[in-house]
Amino acid sequence: MQNPKERIEPINVSDEMKKSFLDYSMSVIVSRALPDARDGLKPSQRRILVAMNDLSLYPNKQHRKCAKICGDTSGNYHPHGEAVIYPTLVNMAQSWGMRHPLVDGQGNFGSIDGDPPAAMRYTEARMTHLGSALMNDMDKDTVDYVANYDETRTEPVVFPAAIPNLLVNGGTGIAVGMATNIPPHNLGEVIDAVCAIIDDPKISIDDIMKVMPGPDFPTGGILCGVKPIEQYFKTGRGSVKLRGKVGVEEGRQGKDCIVITEVPYNVNPEELIKRMAELVNEKKLEGITDIRNESDENIRIVIELKRDAIPKVLIANLYKSTALESSFSSNMLALDHQRPRLLSVKDALNCYIEHRREVIVRRTRFELAKAEARAHILEGYRIALDNLDDFVKIIRAAKNRDEAREKLIKKYDLSMIQANAILEMRLYQLTGLEREKIEKEYLEIIQLIEELRSILASERKVLAIVKSELVEIREKYATPRRTQIVPDEGEINIEDLIAKEGCIITLSHAGYIKRTLLSAYKAQRRGGKGVRGMQTKKATSATDESIDFVEHLFTASTHDYLMFFTNKGRVYVEKAYEIPEMGRAAKGKAIANFLQMQPGETIAAMLCVEGFTDERSLLMVTADGTVKKTKLAEYKNFRKGGIIAINIDEGNELIKVLLTDGNDEVVLVTHDGLSLRFHVEQLRDQGRATRGVAGIRPKKGDHVIGAAIANEGATLLVAGSNGIGKRTEFSEYRKQSRGGKGIITMKTGEKTGKVVAALSVQAEDEIMLITEKGQMVRIGIDGIRTAGRNTQGVRLVNVNKGDSLTGIAQVIEINDDE
């Protein structure tokens, strides 16, 4: 019977169906099928890990029965039955399904051949290190919590996610009207991409692909084509072509065998073998005598061939007719702020960076509040210890705890928290040693509070913490790339076509650069005259703007990198093969037309490196005496338009860049004739876009004009503006601490003028002396005698009245002796 209080309203069935279906579809999209862009997990995966966290199933703890894990997940968070939860748990433990499994399984968790896992009552599990890392700092108010399905407890909306799990492990899901299919990527490469975006938020997809070239599937394989990768990187959608890894071996009786050692992602090797057998039976694959599955932990499928079979033809047919070549269609749909959104790779990385930034800020606020609360109690302890006798007297005279607390609060203006803490102090805390501990703890807490407040006040520091924590994860857990990326047919990498061969790179004083193959120089006997190296006019004392000479020379491979540093602190990187190749006598191409330099920039230094590794560092010196040491690896993400090598203040400029392995000593020389020698180990490695630290502190009006590494057997040549110069043994310069004012390297005065150049030279070297009005004189170093540090030197060049020496440069002869 109808309840009198009820009211029946007629509704349109069509409208109700639309509304109900829309509600259902949104529920499936948001609460079931799509991963969150922040932690890369679906609700079911997240709830399983939460249940494992409740059970303390960390990597260093014992495994627990999967039935227990699934039961807790179902009973506490995900009320859909253990039977549907267990497959999700199994998937997170399968090394061929996830690039970095989040669950460490023990027992039968199935196989890549499609064998099902054992029942949950037989298997056990715990979290892996990366699974646990997703929940790091979850207890520090880093994420929001909501009530579970029956409101008996709370569960996190998202994990703090110490790893960029969405791109690392990818994911698949079918919702209502939409689906997602995100490929997995290499952990180390994804972290490098995150760091690159933090360093340069405007970084292009092309630059991201230099550190994160594409997907990295857990089953390895060969990914054909860069263009499809670039497409889904930019749009979130695209299809990439995957092939299994195939080789040819000599089998029994000298017959060839095709051996498959890797299969494409999501391809079942047993099904692949069945399909090949069907094709052989149907006579569509000819020349095969036997197919064997010799796989153990590693895949190994052996295909024996007939004697007259051509392996290359059969491999091509296998790619064409079987799943040995398959495609992976990327559709990077994920929840961004609870809304489904198609993400490009950069969008996904930015979502993660913003999430981690918020996590670090919330964690810092939590730790600050905790530290301030502790400091508040310690301040109460200090007041009590400073007035100990009076406190004891008040407490002893009080009738009860409440009275004692009220008297303490009234007399010493304490808070309720402080008063309670003091009343709970134990007697041993009144000893001298414990008092020192309290004082020490208080000072440490105050320091911590200042540090935490500085982090909250600086966006740069927050992002630096995000970056440093990711780098730590990469160093611990990153693994080498498994999937090889090769150009597809018709898609050729230019670099692959360029042979690795020796060449000579020359840069002239006037700024002309060229590349000449070593084969252009015939080997001559020792003492030969050599051959002509560059079309430059011979330097004389005459004033002539067209006089030029080779100032920099590098013997390099065509695949080496050339680094051009400008006075404004930027660096441009080019491959050696990109330098125009010209004959021995050619003048070269103007460097200003070759590099995309900004207005006002000039080349301050040039280096040739084989690659960007952590084994060597760049030592940069600026005019105001600032020095900076940075790992060469920091510069691997270079761009055509140049990147910042060092932050330069207004009025300052970069003057020298040296390459060091960390075991060198460097000498800095100033305009007023002072020098400072120090070991580079006094410099800590800094990031790329930083200013550096004080190397030498020039007096007002003075500035640094040169720097040199103190090499054994070399001498330091310094020259004054009036043409006076000298060379001094490096042993004359004692080792000092950086940041000082230095010691005399040349006695300057009216005769010498100010120091204009400093150079490390060998006895067999030749130098060019250059004056303000264009006079150039070439002399040999062996003609300059060595002199003491605190001397004026000898005349190097006669400088005309009204003219002055502006610089010296080493002249490099190109001949065929070696």
C-alpha cells in the first residue's frame, strides 16, 4: 500500500535512462577504468597497495597470503569480492606485464605463455621497493583522504607517488565510451625527462625525446620508427610498430636456425609458435623443418631451417604473417583533477611535477608544524630548567596537578601544552647532561624550522627537492633500456649514415671554422716541411685586418661534440660532422653564421668532448673572479639555440672554460698582475644554471684576464699592455685557498702596463701577439727566458706610441708529422 507521506511523480523513461546511464558511465570512468595522472593507478590497484600498507608488507618484511591481502582489500576498501581483486594483484607482480612491478610475488603467478596463476590461498606477496615508494610520506598529510565505501575508515584519494608511475608502467582500461592504453617507459629516462622540464619548462618534445626516446617494454623487442613515437609524444595518440628480436645461429649438421629471444609486448610465445606451425602446415611458410620452445627464464624459440632455406627471407615472412611484428596503439587518456583528459607526454610529466610539488609543500608544512610544536615544548623546558627551584617549590606546594598547572601558567605565562609537558618531565631530565641535550635539540629544531620556512618561501627550492628525490630513485632503481629503437624503412637517421672517422677541426682567430678529414694529410717523415693547412696571411708587424691564424685545433671523430661558450655564459653544442667540411687550404665558415648566437655574444672558449659523462667537469671562470665546476653530463640536453652554461650578472662576462677530471690545479690571473692557484677539489659540483663561487677576489677596478691549468712541464706566460712579458714555472705559485686576493704574478708599472693575457705554454710552442691597432707578431716560446714570479720580464714586442698589446694566442701549425 502507498504511504500517505510519499508523493508519486511521473517521469519520462527516456530521460531517466539517459541520466542513469550517464551516472553509471561517469562512475566507471572516474572510479574504475582510468588511471590517475598523478600516481598512474586505478582505484583497485591503489586499494590493494593501501591494504598491503595496512598489513606492513614492505620489501624488508615477510610475504603474506594473497587471500589475506585480497580479503582485506575487499572488506575494507573495494567491496567487489576477492575473485576480481586477485587478477589485479597478480598483474602488478608480473615482470612481463609491468616494466617495474609494484608487487613482489612468491609462488605461481602465471607465465608469459598464458599459464594461469595458482589460487590466492597458495600464493604470497609483499610490496616491491617501487611499490612502497608510491606511498612514501603518506602519513605526513601529503594527500587527501576520503571515507571508504561503508565510512568505517578512510582511504587516500591519490598516492604521494615518489616515482612517475603513469609513464613508467603505463596502463590499459576500457570505460564507457572511452579507453586508455599507455605504453610503459624506462624509469631512468622518465626521471631524466622530469628533471629536464624542471630545468626548462618550455622544453620541446624533440628535446624531451633526446633523454626519453620512446617506450621501453618489459619484454624488450625492437621498436621500428621514430615518427610514430614523436606523434604520440605530441598528441597522446599514435601507433608504434614492435618486432621480436631474431637472430641466426648455426644448428645441427651445419643447418641454419632462426632464434627468437624477445617477443613484442603482450604477445604470447606459445600462441606465436602455434601460429607459425599452422602456417607451415598450410605451406605458407616454407623451408622450416622444426620449431622448438627452449625458453626458461628467458625466451628462446628455435626454428630449424632446411639447407637451401634463406634465413632473411623467412624472417621477413615471419614478421609479415605472425605476431612477431605487431603494433601498440597509444591512447594516453588519464584522470586529471578527476576529469578524463587526453595527455601528451609533456602534459603527463607536468601533471606529475605539479603533484610532486604539492606533495613536497604539504610535507614541509606538516614537518614545520611538528617542529614548531616541539620547539614550543622545548621552550617550556628551558624556562623550567632556568627556574628549576621555583618550579619544584610550586609543584610541591600544589594540592594536585591542575593547581600546579594553573600556578605555572599564571606565573611564567606558559601555554597549557608547555605546562603539561613540564609536569610530565622525569627526574633524570634535570641532570646537567640532559639539560645540554635539551639545549642542543632546541638549537637543531630552530635551525630546522628556518630551513623548512625557506623551502616554503621558494618555488625553486621545492622543485630542487622534487628533482633531487627523483635522482636518488633513479640511482637506486633505474635499469638499462630493454626495447631497442631503430629507424623504420624509409625513415633514416642522418647520423647513422655518417661514418665515424677522424677529422681535424680548426677555428681561426678571426672566427672561421672548418672540418678537414685526416685522410687529407699524408703521413710524412719526421722533420718534413708539412703541408699548407689554412689560407691565412702570414703575420707581420704590419697593420692588416685580414691577417689570420689558427687559434684552436682539435683532432676529433666525426661523432664527437663541439662546445662553443660565449662571453654571455651560453653554450652552443654541435656535432663535429655538422662543421662544414673543406679542403686544407680553405678559409672556413664564419662562426657567427654557423651558430644561432644572440646579439652581443662572442666566442670565449671552445672544447671538444666525446660524450657527456659524469667523469669530467667543466671549470668556468668569469671576469669578476667567479669560478664554477659543473659535471659535463649536465649539458647533454643541449638545444640548437644554445643553453645556459653559467648565470652571468650584468657587467660580468665569461672569459675561460677548462676541462678537468677533478685532479687539476688552476691558476687565475688578474689585470693588476695578481694570481691565485688552487685545487679544483675546493669546488663542489653545481648545476648548469648557477652563478658559481668566488675563485679570486680582485680589488675595485681590477678583473680576471686569464686562467690556466698547472700542467707538469708547462710554464705560465703573462704579458703586459706595453709589450713586456715573461714565463714562470708553475712551481713558483704556491697553492692557496680559493676566494683570496692572490699573490703577485707580474710586477706591473709604467714600463709593463697592466697584464692583458695569460697562457699555459710549452717550450716548443709559438704565440701570436696582437695589438689594439691590429699589429701581429709571431714569436717562439723558447726565445722567452723563464723568470721569477715577482719580476717584470722582457720585451716581447715593440709597441708603437698610442698602441697597446691586447692579447696573446697560441699558434697551431697543421702538418703531417703524426
